Amino acid sequence: MSHPCLSCGACCAHFRVAFHWSEADPFVGGRTPAALTEQLDPHRVVMRGTQARAPRCDALAGDIGRAAHCTIYEQRPSPCAALQPAWETGTPSPQCDRARQAHGLAPLTPADWTGLAEIA
Ligand code: SF4
Ligand code: SF4
């Protein structure tokens, strides 16, 4: 059994991912690659691809609902780090549910995490 996000990726192709420009500016300690962002307003940038009518982050690799992963996982911006997969820590996640539903995927359940800790 692998981490449910690795066979999903739906949230990376559903929301506009906007965050403060400093997260993509190495001169002030930002880690997200600036080349993968674009300006949204004077204070915020977005991950490229997530403003589209059918959003899909440029940093996402793979096929949604089959095998997908973030190519900049360690440098992903704060909204991505904040989005919790449903039931990973025993709590629901309406954002996760909404993104999965938009891609025709059933919401995660607590059972999706059973056994994961043992093999991690
Ligand atoms: S929608 Fe939920 S399960 Fe899918 S990648 Fe995002 S957090 Fe993970
Ligand atoms: S930066 Fe990574 S985690 Fe965030 S939306 Fe893009 S692919 Fe998903």
C-alpha cells in the first residue's frame, strides 16, 4: 500500500495556488523555484498552471488518479504544505474531498490509511 496522494494529485489540478512572493525569492530565503511561478498581484505569486480554466500545476508529474507526484515536493509553497489529505491524521479535509470529487475520485476514508504506518 502506498501513500494515497501518490495515486491522486487532484488538489494540484483543482485550486489556484497563490502565496506571498517571498516564498519564491531566494534572496529572502524563499525555496519555491521562481521559474514555476507567475505574478498574481503586487504581493502574491501563483504556481504556473493553477490559474488556468482547467488548472494543473506545472510542477505536477504523472496522471491524476493513477500515479502523480510533486516534482518540487521539498520546495513546495505553504498552501501545498498546509493542505491535509483527508483522514491522514484522523481529521476530515474538505479541500481534499472537493479536489478528488472534481476528478471523479471517491473521497479518502480512514481505511485508506490502514497499514500505511507499518510499511512506511
Ligand atoms: S486531493 Fe487529497 S489525496 Fe489527492 S493529492 Fe491532494 S491531498 Fe492527496
Ligand atoms: S507545487 Fe507541488 S504540491 Fe503544490 S500544487 Fe504544484 S505539484 Fe501540487
